[in-house]
Amino acid sequence: EGNEPGDSMKITYRELLHKVCQFANILRSQGVKKGDRVSIYLPMILELVIAMLACARIGALHSVVFAGFSADSLCERILDCGCSLLIT
């Protein structure tokens, strides 16, 4: 379920696994590896869950930043955690 009432989507475990594996491969192609830190700046959508699970799948640490934060707040969080990639 998303932020808005009535905003929902259904996905099977098989579809989710396929999307997570695809995104994990994209992260690897960008040089993300086990132990790297990744920031995720997305609203409550399916892609947020996929990004989190893809990070976990390859052993990267992820930090979810609420999508309502300003650019300055996002910048501070990125610098504080020393992330190597921002997903938005």
C-alpha cells in the first residue's frame, strides 16, 4: 500500500524476486559491492522495497531517506553515512 488510501499494487513472490535480482545486477554493474553504503530517496512505492531488498541481496547497507526532505537535508545524510550511490 502506498501513501494514498486506495493506492495499492499486488505482486507475486516470483515477480518480486525477479525484479530484486535484476536491480541487484544493476547495482553490481554500478560498482556496488558487499559493505558499501547506498542511500535511497524514494516515496512509498514498490521500487523502494525492490531497492532495499536488492541492497540486502548483495550485502550493501542501505539508508532510506524520507522523500519529503529538502536537498540540503538529503545532502547532510549522504555525507554523514558516506554512501557511494544514491537511488532516486
